[in-house]
Amino acid sequence: MDSSAYSLARETYAALGVDTEAALTRLAATPISLHCWQGDDVGGFEKPNATLSGGGIQATGNYPGKARTLDELRQDLDLVYKLLPGRHRLNLHAIYGDFAGKLVDRDAIEPKHFASWVAWAQARKLHGLDFNPSCFSHPFAADGATLSHDCKAVRDFWIAHCAAARRIGASFGKTFGTTTTTNVWIPDGSKDTPFDRSGPRQRLAASLDAVFAEKLSATDHRDAVESKLFGIGAESYTVGSHEFYLGYASKRGDIAYCLDAGHFHPTESLADKIASVLQFTPSLLLHVSRGVRWDSDHVVTCDDATRAIFEELVRGGFLGRTAIGLDYFDASINRVAAWVIGTRAAQKALLGALLEPATLLRTAEQTGDHALRLALFEESRALPLGLIWDEFCRRENVPVGLGFMDEIKSYERSVLAHR
Ligand code: RNT
Ligand code: ZN
């Protein structure tokens, strides 16, 4: 039985030509790929006490309870998935392999090092796994260059790593029967003004050609390349800039471009880039994140920028060509809460987009009635999105409203506080 609050909300939306049942069906069928690295501040378990270096990415904060082992990370993720409505994916980085205490260097990783993740994800009926080569936290990344390095031996090492990562990604896709996205992001850049901006980009393009040389099944696997504006310690120059990767992805025509919401100037709209990118690339990977000044990785909230991204996906009919992933790391609050709050916020933003009075908006625009269009946008802001969201949580048997925080607090007391 639907709640009476839902029935009222459904009628409110219906009066604007919006079918809330269709929106809920679509929401339930849209997986979000959760980033494994929120649970341990992007440390990974490659070897004990791995520290981040040469990455230009930094988790700040030291809230107690960080996952110290694969088992702890999985235990935390179990609670996270339990508190999320819908069926989702997990996005792994290469440094999260199950290396059984041995040092397996990045160029030697194989699907077998991720077999325990596959079993874990299958047992929980996840939608699938996604993957990333880890081109940071490694001696060969310490001087701020990987695939664009001027030393061929270093480039070859990272090429081998990325190629190995693609094969692991493809093995995930085959196992789960859903397309795995393997995303290449590298930190290459420089702190101060470089003289030569071209050489590193020529080398990066050649390295990427080598990385993507092996043909993999397009059903099992999709490649993506991620741009960035700048990083900490790489403020003046980023080899893999927006122009570089957009050009590279469009020229190839067979790989996805990854837009990270924290990787642009704060006044730029990521939402506005989507329709342009998808004119020239087959698919898109989104790293849903929240930039705050120079930090690109705050916990996602259902703010205007995030809502605009999902509105664009729905309005343009782009959901089917877009892989949705999260990318943030906050070490200053309970990490499980950060995961759950951010994922639920992204889902709520998607729901908001699915509930737009699209037909009325389109007609108003097409007939030149821009006052009506503005009025519709403004009235939409106060529509009872929360009541539809609550109904979704109720149907999916996950906590409604703040109930998820009670479970997280009790987990903090019984588990996280003892780490
Ligand atoms: C870094 C990129 C990249 C990473 C993860 C860990 O700026 O956004 O996606 O955050 O791969
Ligand atoms: Zn990212």
C-alpha cells in the first residue's frame, strides 16, 4: 500500500504531466558505481602503510574508523549497500587488489588478484564492477609524471600497468554480464610554469595509443579517459587537460570521456558540457563529485550543480550512454556516512531530473513562452521530491529519511570506534 503522503505527491506531479511511477522505475534501473576509495582515504592495500605520493589528490581529515584492511573495507561497504535503495556497482582501483601480503608491482596485476572482490560482489548481487589503473602512490610516479614521463622505461611501466588494468576490467564485464568501465586518470603535471607544454602531450598520446592497442570486447568493456584542470603540487600545468582528452577521445571514437565535476573552474558548468561531449564521443563517464574552491572531492550533495548534471542526462536522453560513478574522499567525517549521504544525494538528484515537468517545459520553450518556462522551473523547486524519494526507500526496504544515520551511528559505536 502506498503511503497517503506519496498518493498526494503523485497527484501533484500528475497535474504537471509527470508520471512518478515511471520515474521510480527508471531510478531503480540506474546503477551508481560507488568508489571504493572513500573508505580508506585512497590508501589501498597494496602493501602495508602505503602512502599517497605523486598523486595530486589528498584526503584531508583524520576521523576515526578508517578501514585498514580489505576485510574492514568490505565490512563497511556491506553497510553502505544495505542503506542504499537500488542495485549498484563498485568501482575498484588497482591498489585495492587482494595481494595476500605480497608485493605485486603494478605492471604485474592480473584478474586473479581481484578474484576475492568478484566473489564478494557476486555474493551481494552487485550490478557489476568498474576499474581504474592506479598511476600514483608509487616510486615511478614520485616526480609527477607517469604515461607522459620523458623516460621511456617509466612510460613503458605505466603502459603495462594500464594495459593490465584493461584486461582486469574486461574480465569483470564478462563475469557480471554488464559493461565494465576502466578509467585512466594520471596526475602528470607540474607545480611551476613549464617551458615545454607540447612534448609531454605528444608522449601521453603515444602512450595512450599503446595502452588501448589491445582490442577488447565492447560488450564487456569500455575505456574512459579523465581530464583535470590542476592538482595540488601540479598547479601550473596538467598534461591531461580537458582539451587534450576531449580531442583524444573524439579522434578515436571508441572510448568514453570522463567528466569529473570537481575538475573544472568553479564557475564552469559541468552540466553544460555533457551534450557537447556526447556529440562527438560514444559514451560518457561521470565522476560525480563536489568541488569547493581548489578541492575537487567533497561529499556529493543534492545541490543545484549536481541536479543540473542529472537534468541534462535525462533531458538529452543520455542516461543509456552514461556510466555514473562517484569520486570523492572525505576523511573528516564518518566515512560510511560520507558514502551513503553522497550516493543517496546523487540518486535524489537523478530522481529530481526524472520528475521534471518535461513536456510542459519543452512546449513552453518551443512556443517561445519563456516566462512560463521560468515559472515552471521555479515551481518545480518546491515540488514534493522528498515524498517520492521516501516512497522509493520504503519500496526498496531501506531506511526512510534520517533512519540511515541511526544505523551508521550504531555501527560506529560497535565497530568503527574499536579500530
Ligand atoms: C583525481 C581523479 C581520479 C581520482 C580517483 C582516485 O583527481 O578525480 O578520478 O580521484 O581515480
Ligand atoms: Zn575523478
